[in-house]
Amino acid sequence: MYLFRYILIIINDVLIITGCALKESIEGRRTLEDLWDACALCLGTGNLLVWIGMLRYLGFFKVHILYFFLEQSMILNSCSKLLTVRKNFFTIAFPFCLLLRHTTC
């Protein structure tokens, strides 16, 4: 289970770095061909893997979701988990959207 998570992170990082390198080479006019499709594919797949990771993180708490909504004190705990997911998204995926704000985001 943990091995899958690490492989997912490595593949995600490779795709994001490849997509950013393609974007920089396209904008710098260092390539002879149009690589926007490959760039969008790499960055889009990397972003999808970020979302899969976030949903898997929330899936670890599916046993406790009923308790989160039934007990008043547990609602704060579920909000804390959601804030953690939001923080992770804005520190991982959102900066890449800022890099692409003129193209896809």
C-alpha cells in the first residue's frame, strides 16, 4: 500500500517536471515542432495523479465518516482533514496552474 503511494508520487513528479520542461522549451522557442499536446498530456496526467492521491488520502477515513457527522466534536476533526487536503492541493497542484495561467488554467 505504501509502495503504491511512493510510485504514484514519483510518476507524478516525473510527469510534472517533464511538462514544465516542455512548456519552457515551447515558450523559449527552442523546439522546431509544436509540443503543446505532449505538454498538456504530461501536466494534465500529473494533476490527475495529484487528485487521485488526495482522494486516497480522504479514503483512509471512510470508516470514520459516519462518526464525523454524528458527533459534534468529530466535525472539527473532519474539517481539519479537509483543510489538510486543501493545503496539500494548493502547495502541490496550484503552483503548476500558475505556471500555465496563460495556456490551460
